[in-house]
Amino acid sequence: MNDYYKEYLNNHSNPKCRLMHFIGQWVTIFFIAFVFYSKIWLLAPLIPFVIYPFAISGHILFQSKENSPSFTKMGFIRAKIADWKMFIEILKGNISIW
């Protein structure tokens, strides 16, 4: 997973792309809270996908044209783990989004 995460970070070298992922993770957290608060359980399967409009637009707008979102080439589960790891590293101040 460490090699994958290094490549993941390389695919997110632009701070603005990382910012879009960061925003998407916060929206995901709020969406999870909404689902649990409202008890609309039919929305629960959408939780893993909430980030993707933010992440994909970050890649399209701020990364190079050859750089596609990691889930398209490295698998959904590993991409989600790496995304949350990057989110935590941003919160800790170890990765810049500015």
C-alpha cells in the first residue's frame, strides 16, 4: 500500500486538485451525517461516490491531461483508502492544499 500511496500522491501533485479532494471528503462526511440523522437509508449506498464530482473535476481542471483519477487505473478500494489517508495528512498539516 505504501508504493500505491506514493503514486497516489504523485497523481495529486497540484495543491488545487488536493483541495478539491479535501472539499469532497468534507461533503462526504456531511452526507454521512445527513443519512444517519434523517435515517434515509436508501441513500447510504451513495456514500462512497459523493467525493467523485469533486475529485474528477479537480483532475480535469488542475492536473495534467494524462492524469486521470486513481480509481480508474488502481482500483476503487485502494483509491478510497489513499484518499482518506491524504485527507488525514492534510488535516495534520503534512500535505498542503494552498
